[in-house]
Amino acid sequence: MGERADIFLSTFNRIEKELKRQLGNPANMSFSEAVRRLSKRRDNWIGGSENDLLQLAQLRNAIVHDQVADDFVIAEPNEWAVERIQQIETSLLRPEKVLPRFGKKVTGFERDLPLVEIMKIITEKRFSQFPVYDSGKFMGLITLRTIGFYFAQESLTGSVSLKGRVAEDLLMANGKRVNFKFVSGDTKVSEVEKMFQTEGVLEAILITKDGNSDGNLLGIIRPRDIYTQEGKQ
């Protein structure tokens, strides 16, 4: 058996062991059935790897069951198959967490911060998210979209004035629209990616140690940050 086949089979076996462990080690369950069951679970533990796993299972069966001799197999995995199954193993058994990848200093703002100061911060520091607090208690998230909606509403009644307006006014104008979520530092990146894909109003995900909204902010994730290494607040 070739080196690629050895690597492929050993990786496949580790994945199969973990799949069955996730299901409570059922007796006599095939690999393909384990994949299908896990893909239907609410947490969809295998993510988007279902089709590839089912195809790789066919290759595994060909290697194991159609072997002509100890040193010769009919089906030898190509480079793509080996690399792909190793990628799947990493994503399933050693998934990347939101920390440390998205960890960074995030500035919080008090609810009475003047709106004119928010405009200055956007211009000077290029901030696009403003977590708002009331003496340490999280109130909501101001984004450029929130600000745009506020100005659109105000313009309907005449000219827009910033005088006397504060951060809390923007949150009140946003109504009950929830554009954020909190997650803990050990949340999988794949889970965050799914949140952005399935929740259209979600503009940012805030990271605290245990996912508590009033905890210290350890990072912030925007949709585009998922596909890049870093981004500004």
C-alpha cells in the first residue's frame, strides 16, 4: 500500500472514531449513516463537509475492500483526496476558535456620548461599530447602518441637528432591531460563519470570556472579517 493510502486511511479512521463518539458509539452503524445523522443535528457538527465525507467514504471502501494484495490496491488516493481529508479532520477534531484569531482591543462607549463626538471618531479613527453601555451594562450596538437609518428618519421632519443628541438616541431610533450577538471565546469560527449566513440583520458578533453581554469585550467580528485576518473596529 502506498504512502498516500496509509495517510488517507489513518486519517479516515480517526474521523470515523470521532463521528461515532459524537453519536454515543452506536454498534453496527456505517460511516455514511453517521455522517447523515450528524448533518441533520441542530448543531450540524460536520458543517459543510457532508458531501465530501460521503465521497471519501467510497474511496476508503475501494482501498480496503478491493485490495488485490498487501502491497497493492486498486484505488490509490490522489493528492486532493489526502489534503481534503486532512482539512476535514482539522476542522472537526481541532476546530479554530474565535479567540485568538479575532481577539483585539474593543472600545466601549457610554450612552450619553454626544452624537457629534461619534461623528468625529468615525472620521478620525474610521470606527464602524460602537458598543454602547450604561455604567457597565450593555445597551446595544451602533453601526454605520444604524446612523444612516437615524439620519434618514430625522430628515423626514426637516433639517437634522446633532445638538443635544447622544448615543442612546441612535439606539432608540433603531427600535427592537437586534443587529448583534455575543459569543464566548471558545466558540468555533464555523459557528460564527453560520450565524452570519443565516441571520440577515446581524452586523457584528461581540466576544466576551463566557458570552455574557456585560463582560469585558475581548474582540468583535464583522461579516467580512471571517474571510480576512483582521479589521478595524
